[in-house]
Amino acid sequence: MTAASVLVGCPADTGLAPDAGPGSTTAMCGINLCVDLKDAANTALTMVDGTLTIRAPSDEILVIRTSPTAIVAVSEICTHAGCSVRYDHVGKVLNCPCHGSRYSLTGTVLRGPATRSLQSYTAQLDQSTDLLTIML
Ligand code: FES
């Protein structure tokens, strides 16, 4: 992992290294996560409906580009029994493949058996720098 390119704009780096999968680069910036969308490993998030899973210190976060100007970030871990939810770009929902729970893009349960919402995170995209900050 080459974290140097994502440390730009993250002066309070703690040295922790979250993982966004093979080749992807993210970095802690203060208590938050920073994702440099200029990095080739993160290009999925430059396209509408692109997704990236980021392993944060206490969660796995599914990051979804929902529009040219908006990105959402929610826990990928289904609250029913811990399977990984998947983004349905047609229905604009999150589905769990294990027992069929469905969530909105803000993490609200739309269909059980899950009864608790997914953890939702504030995601701020600075379009002038292509730096995404996920507030933990
Ligand atoms: S683990 Fe997701 S519905 Fe059961």
C-alpha cells in the first residue's frame, strides 16, 4: 500500500492504515478516513454507482458514489448475522445475500429479518481536490 498519495490534505495522520482492498489506498486523517480519488486504486468512486469497501479500525465500510456530487458510506456488515451487504444499483438499495434483509442507502432497514439499521457515516467529497473524508 502506498499511503503517501492519500496523505495530502491529511495533516493529522495517525499512522494507522485502513485497508480498502487490493491496491486501494486510504489513510487515517485525524480520527477520520481519507480516500484520494485521484489514486488509480480508488477510481471506482469516480463513477456513479461505483463502490469501494474500506476496512476501518472498527468496521467495514461500503462507500458508494450515488451521483456526480454525492457519496454515501454505511457499514457493510448486516445487523442480522454479520454477512456483507451488497449494493443494488438498479434498486438503489443494499441487499444482504444471506437471509434477504434490505436496507436503504442511509442504512435504514427496509425488509427483515434484520431489525437494526446499518451504521451510517458522513462522507464529504472535496471536488476541488478529489479527496473524500469519511467521518468515523
Ligand atoms: S445476515 Fe443479513 S439477513 Fe441475515
